[in-house]
Amino acid sequence: MILVDPDGRANSKDPPWKQINSVIQKEKFVGFREGAQCLDLAKEQLNVVGYTCGSYYESTTHRVYTEQKGVNETETAKAIQYIHDALEQGIPVLAGVDNSPGHPGNHDETTDHFIVIVGQGNDEDRNYFIFYDNATACRKDGTSKNNRLYYDSKDGKITGKSQNGYAEDRSRDYTITHIRETKALKPKENE
């Protein structure tokens, strides 16, 4: 007997990602405040649980997507593995995202906003990351279980929606542009 795949879907289903609930408690959410920049708020979100992140220029930063060049599949695979490994150890991960044409001056000429990835899972055969979005002062929206970025193995993008007003005012979904390595905060000398 010859096995056939008449509609080309036999290999389209990716194995489900392990369910990892949020590695940051909702009570520790850092909400938006006037005068604060989203990168600073995302870093502060990491700080409340004892972490910081590397800079965009470090070799450990995974540059996965730009508007100009599209998806870097090699870096995307490395970024996904890094996020899985970090979350399994209870470590959140800072991500840059694109959500509107152009950019506000970031180095990759694509990143518009920053978020913190806090969990992962699978629904209806689609793999996703859960994130906290510090572009809102509303904890319910910023930590919503529906703040999901789905990985599409066909186009290589990791995209999704945020449940806050900032995201609704933008012209498109969030697409991960880069992932920065999470680092433990160094203890202060007085401690």
C-alpha cells in the first residue's frame, strides 16, 4: 500500500509545547505609568523577580524578524529553544515586538514595543507564548491569559494580540523581532 498526503497537511501539525503557567505572579505586574518607556517597564518587570536582560547588541540576542528582511529562521529556532529552556527554569524573557509600520528609533528599524514572555502552551494544535504587556496600568489586561503570541511554522513568525488599549490602537498584531538573554540581577554591595 502506498501512503499519500492528498492535501499536504500530514506534517503541518507541530508537536504541542509543554504547558508552563506564568513564571511571574500577577500581583507582581508592573503597570504603565506616565513618563515611563516600555523598555524600562519591561526591564522593571524582570527586576521584580530578580532578573535583568542583555542589550540588543550582545551576541546572545536572537534577532528573529525585521520589516526589511523578514524572518531569520535559524535565529527563530534558537530563540524558541532559549525561551523554552528559560521558562522551564522559571525565568521570564524580554522580547521586542513590531506592531506598526516604521519604528520609534530602535536600532533594528522594526521594534516598536517591548513585552515579557512568562509562559507557554498549546491550543487547537497551535503553540503559543503567554506575555505580560506593561503598556497598560490595568493588571487584568496586562496579565491576561489571552496575551498570546502564536508560532506559525509555515511563515516562521511569532505573532499575536495583546488585550490592552495600546495594542488596539495599532494597525497590526505583535510580531516578535528579537529576544534578549535574561540575566540574574547582581546583588548590591550593601547586602
